[in-house]
Amino acid sequence: MIPVFHIYWKNCFHSMFLILSGSQSDTKAHCYSACYFRGEGCGVRVSLWLDAVILRLLTPFDNLTLTLNPPLGLSPRGVIMGTLLGQVLCLRLSPDDRTVAVCAGNKILMLDIESRSILAELEGHQGHVTAAEFCPWQTHIIISVSEDRSFKVWDHHVGSLIYNSPVLTAFPLLSLLIDAKSRQLVTGCANGQLWIFSLVEGHHYRCVTRVSLKKKSESFSRRVESRLCSLPEESQRPCTHGLEKGEEVEASLPILGLAPCDLSAIVSAPCVWGLSSETTSCLWIGSSAGLFIFNLANFELEAVLHYRDFRSLSIHVAGSCAVMSKANDDKAICLLTSLFGRKIVMLEIRVAALVRSQQGHDAGRHLSVLPRTCVGPTSPLCFTTAKESKTPPAPQRQSAGRSTVKDQPLVFHTKVRSSGYASAPHITMFSPKANTRKRGDHSSRRRDGPRCKEYPLESSPPTKLYKQRVLAHGPAAAHCVQYSGDGQWLACGLANHLLLVFRADLSGTPTVFSGHDGAVSTVCWSHDSRWLLSASQDGTLRLWSLRRAELALCVGKDVFSKPVRSAQFYYVDTFVLLSSGPELQLLKYHIDTCKDEIQRYKQKSRCKRVFRLPTTGRTEITSLSAVNDFYSYLVLTAGRNRTLEVFDLNAGRSAAMTVEVHSRPVHQICQNKGSSFTTQQHEAYNLFATTASGDGIKLWDLRTLRCERRFEGHPNHGYPCGIAFSPCGRYVASGAEDRHLASATLDGRLQLFVADG
């Protein structure tokens, strides 16, 4: 039998649990399993010698000594608690140090330490029980995993089964851990899969996520090698250091042991809405090839330690592994046994040095949405201030009219206006303005509307369906929705080429904007809520006037070499920011507000491209985001190759880049842009979220480009479901394929949710 070790801290520095299993065919007596815990003034050791469980009182100094084999001719001293229990693979002590759980064969024996009697026998597993853990906040609950590939929840006080999970995988479950901070159950199997379940009351043991340790290790290695600023081609090359030396690649990484890990003193960042390091839970993962530090908040690896990297280490393939660490301590002890041979090695690991040497972000670079410097003289953002501060020159049409004679059909006098018979009439030349509204009613609503109310920061998220509207007579998917900055209007882009504008409460008749020849993919409001920007799959970009309910500017396909994927107002309505293929483009526009009803069909609005910047590696941009409510220099982009790149438009270059953002290309970047109804901490504006189909939602900190949280559980596998921040910045809403909390659905219905009470 392969030796198995489990070590973890219990209440004090010198207390530890040790489980050691040895082959029964050995000629010498071997300690099969042992565990330590402390009382007041003395320690108590529960150990298993072959088929006997022995209880022994120790002095505090005895905890410093570790003896694997007893001296020859001497018998182990202690009190025998049970004999002929069968093959025992795991021992666990209850949080109150009164009960011992013995995993013997297919059952779990609950032994009382004081009376040395069996309190209960928990039977129900179809295979050998490999691990068991007591629930820290409910001491009468114990959870076990087995080779039958399932876990069970027991009430050992009454000896009853509470929950029986289905078969999780085709491989046996080997390890188990219960995290008290996140209220989650973590179990690992022989093929390297890590299963995480929620133990929160009411979640019914819902599976939060499933993680492949091998894929996470490969992705982590690529991120460490790239160092954020490397080229994407280099970052995506697999690591070949071991292959060049003739080493074999491990097919799987069996999870042999799990233990808690405290990184609160190492991974530190300013607290933003509760995202402090104290609320982040990490754990040690012991495998046959190395040790891993796994973050339960973002489901990512923080550090990796491979056994093969240590030349002096005699064990490169472990058969069993146990890790022990103490809270707020830099040291971690790892006990390894070899898969081939009878070798036992104890390692001392400096956790801080290990984590900081493999951090993916540069500690010297601090990005921020809030600008820290003035606009440079060569910045693309300096275009307006330099041009508009001067007196505008005379129009070129007047100067050209003085020098050359233009062809003017029908009318030959320069001072007489042309009747326009030679040109084709505009389609909306004499169409009635059916969508006009009374100016007095519009202005009074803006002054006396709900925008004057302060948004309550402690309000609950909206979960109650308030109203539902049908968008079209036939099935038309709603591709995008967005509220105006003043909270008065809601714009909705449809697949039937229409753009609808509703009132915020979905009352009344919506305003219809028509003109696109393809599905509307993007809508965006201006900062003053007077203009609406839309991009369509027909390759055009259109700017609409909300007050006049008509088209103000249209940019055709001849301007862009690739279709426009994303577009928005930028720099407080100074520019239009868009992505076309692999390029980030900045357009300067001018809207003609002339109210001449006779000549309103003439296109006097214009735009000009003032800046363009390609992404690193010239990969196609799938999503972009920038703040328009205040002046900010940073623009976030996501590429087709799963990269996330930050551009500084004040400097006109790329500022930072990270790879392996999601397992699939990001289809939306959503920033916490705040709201005029509430005030947030200035650090909160550096939070943004990304989402990809089938890969959940990730919450990032822009200052370090580090993923802080990950949210999963909503079905999102085939359609690009959108996400949005609440005005207070405390909640993230997400669409889902099961139609839960979906504000825009594929069946052409618009739903409005409100908070209870």
C-alpha cells in the first residue's frame, strides 16, 4: 500500500495531524495513521498501528518529535480505543476534540475519546472512504468522499444520511476540504479534476465550478512567461523546457491532498467594496508532480512548485502528499512520499517568496481610470482643445466659389438659391415628424424627474418582475439595451434592424429609429442624453437625435475597412470611440443643429478620423470599454486570441496586456462607471468585469490587471449574454440562457425588474 499523509494545523503552533499508512507485508510494525491535537497543558495523540487505534497523552515537548517507527523491542504506549477496524485510510478529529472519525473500508466509525466507545457507524458508500471532514460551523455534520466517486453528508449525532450526491466523475475521489470563509466544499479526484460545491443554506449543495488542474497549470505557466507585456504569439507557445531535456509530460495530475493556505499577508491590495485579502480563501493542492496554491475567489492558481525543479530533491513523482501551514505565517511544511520506493521527504516552503516570484503583474506599474497627469501636447486627445480654441476658418465652399465656377444646373445666378430639382430628393424630405414631443414637457421632466433622488447604497438588488413589453410583432431578438445617463430613457437594439427608445418605466409608445440594413449590435447614449449612437451588422455607424427623432450623422462602409464591432461616445462626448477589425479608432464629429425645415434633409454633420491604433499582434477586437462620464485616458479592449489590452490614449500607445483572460474570447467588457445618482470610492472605478460564453464572469482590478473574483452558476454556453454593474457598484447583473434575471431575451420581450419593498 502506498503511504498516505495528511498534515494540518490545530489550535496552536506545535500541534499537527499526521496520517501515515504502510504496507502490512512489512516485517516491522509501522504506524498506519496518526493525528495530533492539543488540550490545555498537554497534547493528545490518536494513532493507528495496523488495526488498532491508540490514544496517548503527551507533554507539550513531545509535539516537537516525529517518530515514524517505534524502537525495536518496544510496544507503542497509549490507550487502545479500537481493534480490528479494517483498512483505515483517514482519521479526523471533531472541532471540539471529543470525537474521532475513522474511515475504515466502506464505512465511517465515530469514536468517543473519553469513553473509548463507538458512537455511530455511518454506512452507505459503495467503495472505500478516502477522506472525511467535519463542518466547522455545524459540528454535528460530517462529509465524506469515497472511491465510489460521490460524496455524502451525514449527521453523526443521530447517525443519519442528509445528502447523497450523484456520481461526479469516472475516477475515484481522493481528497476533501471544507472552507469556512466561503462556505464551500472542495474535493479532488484521481484525474486532476477539482470539484467545488456550495454549502450555503438554500443552495442545496449546488456545484459552483469544476476545475482541471492540468489546464490551470498550463495557463498559469503561459501567463507567468508572458509577464503581461510579451507578444501574444510568444505567450501562447507551450512550455518546452522539460521536453528539451527529454522529460515526459504528465498525462494527469491526481489531487492527493488539500489543505488551507493563508495569503492575507502576501496578496494585499486596497479594499474596494469588500474585496480585501482577508475575505479571500486559498488552499494547497498536493499532486504527484508538484504543489499548487489555488484561489477560491477567482478559481485561479497563485503559485506553482514543481518537484522536478529541485535537483537535490530525491522525489520527483509523489505517491502521497500532505501540507501544513499556519495562519499569518510565511512557512509551510510539506511531507512527501515517493511513488516508487520507500522515500519520505519533508520540505520547508517560504510562501511569500514563492508567490511573489510568480506574480503575473508588474508591481511598479499602477494603472488608474482617474487621470493623474495633464493631457500631453502630442496626445490624440489634445485635438479638440487645440482646434476649437481658435476661431474657425471660413468654409472652403465660399473660397472655392470665388476662385472657380461650379456647375449649377437650372439656376445660374450665384445669389439665388437652387431649387434642388437636379438632385435626387431625400426620402425624409417632407415626411411628418410623428415622434416630436412638447419641449416644455421634456424640460420639466428633466428638472423634476427622479434624477434628483439619491440612489440608496444599501438597497437590495432588483429581483421582482415589474413590467414586460413585447418589442415586435414577430420574433426579434434584443441584441443590446442601455439606459441613458439621466435614467429617463431606455434604448434597445433589435435584430429586425430597428432601434427603439422607451421611457424608463416602459410606459407609453416607444420611439422608433429606422435606417439600418442589418441587426443593431451596439447602442450608446451620450453624456447629456441628447444623442444616441448605434452600430449595425450592415457596417454603418449612425448617430440619432433623441429630441427630433431623426438621423443626425451616418458613417458608411467606405470609412471602415472592417465591420464595426463596438462603438461608444468617449471623453465626455468629444469623440466617438470604435473598434474595426484589429484597430482602435477615434473619430471627431460635428453635429449640425440647424433647425431650417426646408434644408434639414441636407447632410451638414460630418466626422473625421483623428487617431487609429492597432492591437498588439493585430488581433481582432471583440469588445472595448471606456469611461465617458468623466475625462479618462484608458481604453480596455479584448482580442480574439483571449487577450486583454489596456491603451493609454494620452500617450497614444498600449499600456499593459494580459493573456489567457478566459477560455474563450471575451464578448463584453463592463466597467464600473458609476452614476450621477450616487458616489463611490475612487478605487471602485478601477473595477471592471469580463464575460465569455461558457466561462462565467471575472471581476478585475485595473491597477494590477488581476482577477479578484469569479462568478459562475448561470447557464451561458451558446449566446453572448450581457452583464452590467449596478449604480452603487455592489452588484453585477447577468443575463442567462435559463431566462433568469434576463432584461433582454431572445424571444423579443423586454423585462423590467425592481427591488422588493
